[in-house]
Amino acid sequence: MNTFNHKVSIITPVYNSAAFIAETLNAVINQTHTNWELIAVDDCSKDNSLSILEEYAVKDKRIKIIIQDENQGQITARNMALQEATGRYIAFLDSDDIWKPHKLERQLQFMKNKNAAIVHSYYENIDENGDKLNKTIKAPLIVNYKQLLNTNYLGCLTVLYDTKKIGKHMMPYVGKRDDWACWLNILKQGHVAYCIPEVLAFYRIHSNSLSSNKMKTSMYNWGILRNNQNLPIPQAAYHFSMYFFLSIKKYYLS
């Protein structure tokens, strides 16, 4: 069967995203690959995010909404959406980020050509107003498990994986950096992640962004290496130190 006949399930946690969610939804609706479902989990938003979602869902039946009765956090929201996903392919898009129109089509074709289980791409940072920050986040063309232990090369908003090849993977409950732990669990099976060396998505930097405070999240990295991946202390210490070196190179020297 042609790859393009398969459905992509897009996982979108939503919390107080009224200022951005319409732009995110429009980026999905404008995809050149049209066989998709977007599963949005509203995590008890206090603004009008839910009403915007409902407005779009009325117009486009591919948009499905799950409503949380209480705030349970991004990991739970993602996993709830994953449980409901019916597509062969899984993609992730947070409610303040944006895709280029050909993102899914480009990745599906690339995945077919490489016979890949998981792919990702470069992405570019934007500010709260959607203006480019002249910062492109790149990654090696091929990443294996050992390389991924050093740093999270896979931007969550760019990842696409094939459930037929690797199954459906829930996000581990590790506090933060759940996406990195998930990619590690996938590549630990022996898979490699292929990167498309072009910008296919835009990551919004604002006060609530995880990337806005790297030091604050560094200890979560240690927990993933020791507790989630069960590495011995010397090995974990090596990869933990590599994380700092690569972060400086990634965000300040590149």
C-alpha cells in the first residue's frame, strides 16, 4: 500500500494556549498530506483554549478533543491522546508550535525511501509573536541510542514514527524530558532516527518554554540516565557531562 494512504495521528496537549492554538491548528489543516487526525487534550485550560478547539472541531471532523476534568500535566495529556490514536504514524505538535505545510508529506516520503521507523528534522525558534529568532536547531543525519544518551537531538515537534515498525510508545512519567526518555526507549530497541536536514517546524520560545531554563531541567536528565535507562553511575556521569557540552555548542556556539 502506498505510504500516503496511511493516517497520521497528531498528538497535541493543550493548556492555556488561546493566544497560539489557532495558528497551530491552521498549520495542521494546511498540510499537503491530508490523511490525519489531530487529538487535542485540553488539560483544564483557564482561558478560552477549549472554545477555540471546539470551533475548529465543528468545521473539521479530523480534529478530536479530549477534555480533562482537572489539570494533570503534559505527559498525561500526551498519553491520553496516544491511547486514542488510530493512525499508523504518530506525530507530535504542542499547542504553541507550527509546522510548514509540507512537513508530513516530506517526512512520509523520506521515511518510505529510508525504510525508517522514526524520523525528525531541523526546526527553527520563533518568539511569542511568531517572529524568527535566527536560530536553527540541527541534528546529525543519523542518531543511534548511544548518541542520544548524550543529548536529545530529536525535537518533539518534528518527530514522526511508524507504529507498525516499533509499536505505540507511551511517554514515560519522568517529571520532565518525557519525550527524550521515549526516544531513548525506542532507539534502545536497535532503531536509528533519521534526520531530514531542513527546517520543517517552528518552536515557540516564551516564558513557559522548557528550553528557557536549561539548568533547571538538568537534574531531570540525570534521573533519566540513572533511573529510566538504568545506567551505572560512571556511564551516566559521562553522558550527563556530554549534555552540558553539547547544550553550550547547540545553543550558543552554532
